[in-house]
Amino acid sequence: MAPGAALRSTAREIAMPSTGLPEPSPVRGHSPSDEADDEALERVMAEVPRGALALSGLTVGLLLLAWFLMYVFVFLPRGPVG
């Protein structure tokens, strides 16, 4: 064993403790199940933007509602400034 090899091994164990699980392979083989079906991909990509737009629309709507409620119940009762 080279000098310092035990120290590097100990440092590696401290930095990345072993979980007892097998390590993933660094090189992944090509599998036919990895390929996406074109129709399924188009179907998913058609649904995703609608969900994102619905979520962002709901978020903006809630933000505007919160601003309006704050305006009505906080700023209007205080009256004009000055």
C-alpha cells in the first residue's frame, strides 16, 4: 500500500459514508425500454403546458386577490394621507 493511501481511503469514507446499498454503474447501457413512444411523448407534452399555465394563473389570481383585500381592509380605512 502506498503511503497516504489509507488516509485517502479514510477521507473518502468520511466524505461519502457507505449506505450498504450497491453503487450505481457509471456507464449505463442502452435499453429498448428507455426509448419514448412518439405518441406518448406528444400526449404528455400537450398536457404539461396547460397544467403549468393553470397553476401560474391561479397563483397570479390569488396574489391579486390578496392585494385587493389588503387595499380594501388596510389602506381604505386609514383614509387619505396628508
